[in-house]
Amino acid sequence: MYLTNRMKSIIIPVLIIVLLSSCRTTHFAGKEKLSPVDYVQWVETKENGLKVYLQDEPYMYELQYQPVEYLAVKQSGSLHITTATLKDGVQSREGLIYFTFKMWNKQGKGILSDKALEIENKSSYLLSGLQNDMVLLAGTDSLHCEILLFESANNLIPYDQCVLAFEKPKTEKEDLVFLFRTDKYREGWVRMTVKREDIKKMPKLKTT
């Protein structure tokens, strides 16, 4: 289409304004606060780096880093969260770092709860001994597992799940490296890393 000089004088400035507006929107989009629903979805999306998978045939593992804000939202069970509720939820969890850790085999069964796996004093191990086989590294810090709740695979979930809490490291600059000693069913360790750069990318949470 042929443009006259007059048409050019009108269209070109308009295009420039549109382009500048779109650039500004893109620039600030990442700084927008997310609703509780969107925030939870962001944390649980693998591509954002807070959920890590490891396949070590015939076993599979999933490690989910859980920010304290995320836990406060999950506990509230609401589509909205007030600033006061969020503050209380965060303060009640200060001093610890939280994860969930899932493990299963290619048959779709929990690894440790599988009846075919024989462990001496198995119930006692799953209740307390398992806690000693899990460590969190952050730089030079080696952090003991302070809290472990074990949920075995059943008709509702096809994996063993552990709710974990570790002492908060002295520095918040290092990657978080989770180690699980697997000598009850195979020699070696499971090693899974949540990168600090992914933790720093977490969006802000919108409150009411």
C-alpha cells in the first residue's frame, strides 16, 4: 500500500508509541505480584526450578522446595490471603527451610514402603532413622534434617513422600544441595540441587 507523506506523519508516531508501551509492559510484567493461586502454580512449575526431578533407573525422585510464603498460602486454603495472615504464617516457620521429597519405582510403588524391600526394624527406621539419612548442603554448611514426616505409598498416592525441614543456612548465596543415603536398597546417594538463582527469581505474593 502506498503511503502519502501525511499518512506517514500520522502512522509512524503512533507505531512508536505502541512499541514503547509494549516494551514498558514487558519490562514490568515480571515485577507484578501474583495471586495466591498463581503463586502456588509458579512454585510448583518444574520449569521455574523449585521442583527438581531425578531419574535413576529403576527409581524416580522429586524434590520440591517450599518457600515459607507458599506454605502460608497452602495452609490458608483460600483464594486470597491477608497481609496479617501471611506475616503470621512466615514468622511461625522462620529459621527452617522446607521441602517435600517423593520417591517411587518403575512399578509405581513407593521405594521404602514396598513390601518386597526388607529392612530391619522397618517401622522404626521410617519413623526416625530415615531422618539421619538426609542432609542439606549450602556452601560449607552441612545441615541436619530437623523435621521429617513420612507418608507411605497407598491407594491414594503411588509414591513415598517425606515432608522435610532443615535448619536455615548461614548464607543465602549458595545453591541448596539435598542428599539422601540410599543404602537400604542400593549403594550410593541421591543428589538433587535447587539453584540459588531460581530461588531469587521467585515472584512476590499479592495480599489483601
